[in-house]
Amino acid sequence: MTSSRFHAVAFALTSVMASACLDTASKTDLFPDLPPMLLQVRMTNTTIDSASGLLVRSRVFGFGSNPEATMADTPDPTSIRGAATKQTAMRLIVSDLLVGNYLEEVECRTVVDDDNYDFVPIGATPDDIAACSVAQDTLPQTCVGPHAVCLCHNQQGCTNPDGSPAAFNTPMGVRDDNQDGAADDTRFRKGAVTLQCNGAKMHSVPLDLDNSYWNPSGDQLVPAKGGFDALGPAIVIESASIGPAGHTTSAALPSNSDCSYVFAPEIVDKKGQRPCAPSGGGNDPSLIPGLSCTQGDFSAASFKTEALSFTVASTTGTLMNGAQISRTDTLLVSPSDDIPVDPGSLGGITILEGAAPYTQFTAALNANQTLISISSTNPTGFDPNATYTLNIPATVTDTFGEPNAAPLMLGFTTGAN
């Protein structure tokens, strides 16, 4: 995991620009006198190639841009369709350093609230972390005061690493297996930044807290190594895998949805100012001092995700409308871009034999919820020399309950065998 460490996070700039000098901004400037602004977002966009009909992925500026960007790097914002799967490392590039304490937590030796990660108090130093990293029996003497970390926050008490009970507010200890006086790990703080999608439904997209992080380095100058994905400072977020237990599926966002970023109220810069997204984002460092936005408002940076649709094949090959299949063939229905499907929505799938409902079939998902297999339950398969119509309606949804945007009706026939 690439992550800042609390003892290395800079909470103050080495130089502070005077407001009178803001009009001489350069690519290497940060802007502490302004509210911290979301300048750019790097994300994975999806398009459909007009010639092949295949899905194409590209890393783009989903919001804002850079003077060195090409047209391919900055598509028309109205055309952006963010990848609903494999949307890894969304990079939220901001204009100023934020207080890292509210973005990441340190790992403790045991559960201290609802997990084993804890907030580091404002003003804590490496010495405070070291004081809470000592042996368990000496913690009560060293891990004390307003800057103590990894205390038991549960009123009913906690459990020490050795299994013994611990009372509320007892120091539980920073995990420091290598005994260097620093936390072994940090993790992105739950709820610090969230993705909210699709208006009234308000899908709160789960984040992968281990692979999301705050990177306090960087500026608006594009380095030789890392390119646009090294601009900073930046919050990098990854959506979490939402597959069933024991299986791995592509991390996913709701399909065909409008999504926006929500920062917790406590996410601020050192002056206590909340971040926000100016209209159009940051495209030229020299123009950043003239940008403005309402603190806490990220609506300008909202984006739309790709839609869910389906294609059909059979165990003997691609299935075109009106094609003939073997009576014992299995129909293989694939969601676009491996978007995971809600197994509870499969009941909406129907098949007609001629004009009459055909009910002797099953529809089942694979373990990763990315392939629907449809087969006849009749021992001899579909009826011979028959005409069928498969219907995948809008009620077949992704795992967020978002509907199939292109309901599919596909005809097929069977031969004598």
C-alpha cells in the first residue's frame, strides 16, 4: 500500500504565498490562501469503438485538465462514461495540503471501536506515537494525555491483545511489530471521502480502505515519471470488491448513474477551510487563483458511469438474432464490461416458445456474478424445430439495483437435434 505516514505528513507549507503574489502563480505553487479546491480528477473512461463495437478504456481527466494534456486526455465532460468496473485509483488532485489526520488512521494492536484503526489527534508528534507503541504492560504510564492514540473507544470496554478485558479509554497500543516506535500501517479513514451515486437512491459506494490513501506530495508540474497521475497533492480512492464472500469480482460503481464526491465535514486544510470543486476544475495553474467554489460543494465534479447492457452467446458460439442452436445448448448472457449482476433480479428473464411462455429453464449466475447461464430443464433440452425469444428486461439489474439500460429481445431456433 502506498500511503503517507502521520509522522511524515506536512501540516504547514515551507513557504506561504502572500495574497498580493497570487497573480504570479506557477505550476509548482500550492494555494494556501484559497479554500482547498479539487482541481482535477484522473479516472478510467469507457467508450465504444465505432468500427469494432468493442469497449475501449482510457485514463483521462474526468474533471479539470492540464496545459500539457491532449484532446484524448480531456474528453468532452458530457461524453464521459466512467468505468463501472476496474475503476482503480481515482485520483482527486487538490490545490492545497489537507490535514492528514482526518484522512488516514493508524493501525492498533486490537479493536478500539468498530475496527483496529484509530484517529491520530491533531498536534500529535512522532514522540506521541512512540509513547503508545511500547510494551503492553508499560502503556498505562506512557500512552497518556490529549495526544494519546489507540485508546479503547467502546463504552462497554475492549479486549487486550492477550485476551484480557480492558476498560473504556484504556490504551490498547499502536501496532509496532518491528519496534521502531512508529505505526506499522495506516489506512484510509472510513467515511472521509465517499462516492454517492444516482440521486434519490443515494448509493454509497464502498471504498477499499487499504488501497485508498492521501498523498500529500506533488504539484501542477507534470513529472517525467508518473505523468498526470503524479499530480498532487491528491486523495486516491479505490472502490471495493462487492462480490460474494470467497470470490473476487471487479470493484464496481453503480452503472448508468450520476456520481459525485462527498468529503466529510472535518476534511479541511490547516486553516479549517473545507475543500470544494470549482466549475470546470483547474486547467491552467496561472488561472487557479481566480477560481472559486462553495466550501463542501463538489457538484461541479460529478460524472456519469457506463450503462449496463447484455450480449448473448451459446456454448457452440456467438448467438445472433434468429440463429439456430442445439437443443441442449446453454445460452451465455454476458453483462457489459463484466458489471456484476444482482442474482435476485434474474427472475425477470423470460423465454417465449412461439407466443407462449416457456418455463422449463433455469438462469444461474457464476461465482463472480458476471455471467448468466440459461439452459432448459427438460432432459432432452429445448423442443425440436421450435422458435424461441429470450427477453432480458430492464428489471435485470447490477448489484446496486441499477437496471439494464438496453432491454434485449433475441430470437433463436432449434433443429431436430
